[in-house]
Amino acid sequence: MNSRIRIESKYLLSGNNVKLFFVSFLSLVLRWCAFLSIPLLIYFTFFSDTLKSFFETENEYLTLFLKLLFCTVTSIILLLFICGIKNCENYALFTSSNGKKPKLRKAIKYFKPKTLFKALLLYIKIFSLKAFWIAYYSFPAGICFAELIYMYNKSTLSYSVFIVLCFSSSLLFSLCLFMYKATVFRYSAAPYYILFNSKTKITFAINKSLEVTDSYIQNAVLLKTSLIGWIISCIAILPIFYVLPYYKLCNTLLLYNCITRKSETTTENNYAINYLKLEKNQESI
């Protein structure tokens, strides 16, 4: 299946590579710029003299409240902007996975306030789940590394034994990372259910994502592993102009298969199938 996905992605990229690269690269840059601007904003608000006069009042507590309010509101706006950019990228990649070309006027509708707030709450919940799983899976390897360093500092290990134990701990960490990637993949389809229908509840979107991706976990991990070489090749061989949209399209195409194949076998809340039919009807009109 993974070979078919890679071949299909190369075929879908032909004639559409520039647009997908522009969407993927611009989305990546804008999201990271907006995200990194949040701690900078907090720093300049509380510790820099640049904005000091803007918030300064006679009451010290009122000044602190205004600073907190400004940082909170601005951070939420920036996070909503990040969600909007991510929604547009998801729309472009999913539409391309269906063999169609994404259109800017259709992407703008994913900046609606209701969709943005729903997406923000969804990503916060997914981030919390990912944080839990990374702590859960890295705990055994972390204990091994901590004990290993402690024993080495106490000079109770020889250098050769230390190297062997380091290698074993690294293998354990790799296994934990493998399990983590396999687990968090199960949440990957949830944003698309919010994208298809803003009325979808967050819990339903996550549960539906768990349902449709369960049988594709092995494919997802193997696909991501097989694409590591493509990412490394950006350094010297293949340009990022080709690799970035190819990598993202491969992952989206796998999710596209997860969602549409599961939706074809059930009549309950077929948001993916309804979305594709709507796109087809609009084009025929």
C-alpha cells in the first residue's frame, strides 16, 4: 500500500507541484513565525521598556491586569491565525489527494470564526494527548538514561560497559519513539472531520479518527520511516521545492484512504464522502 501511495503522490504532484509547495512552505513559515512571536510578545510586554508607557497606570495591579489581558487576547488571535493557516493547508492537500486542484476562494471559508475556534480547541486537546503519550513512552528510557549517568558519575561502570548500556538505552528510546509515533497517528484524521463540518463535536472527531486509522497504524509508521531518506536528501540532492509537498501529500493521501474507505462502509456521518460529492457537483454545475 505504501508503494502505491508514493507512486500516486508523484503522479498527483505533476502539474501541481508549485502550488502545493507554495501552500506547504508558506503555511510552515507563517505558523512558526506566529507561534514564535507569542513568547516574544510576552517578553516585550512584561520586560521591555518599549511598551512600558503604553500600559503604565497609577495602579500597579491594573497595569499587570492590562498586560495579562493584552498578552492573552493577542496570543489567542495568533493561535487562531495558526489554525486558519493549517486549515487551508489541510484543504489544499486533501483536495489534491482527490485529484483536484485547490482554489483560493474555497480556502478562505476555513477562516470562519466558528471553524477557527473549534480547530483551536481540537488542536489543544490533541496537543495534551500527545504530551501525555510522549511522557508515558519516554519514561522507561528516561529512567534508564538517568540511572546510567548516575552510575557512570559514581565510577561504578567501565567505559566499554557504559557504551554497551548507552547503545541499549538508545534502542529502548527508539522503540519508545516508534510506539509514540504509532499512537499519535491515530489522532491525525480528527482535524479533517472538523474541516468537513464545523458542527462536528471535538470528542466525536477524535473518536472517529481513532476508528478510521486503527487498521492503518503499521502503514503510517512504515510510510514515515521510508520518507526519512527523502527529507535527508533535501540537504544535498533533491530540493525542498519537491520534497516538502511530496512528503505532506504522501501523509495526507494515507489519511484520505483511511477516511474515505471507512466512510464508504458506513452511512453515519459520512463527512468525507459528502465533501467529495459536493465538490464534484459544484464542478459539474
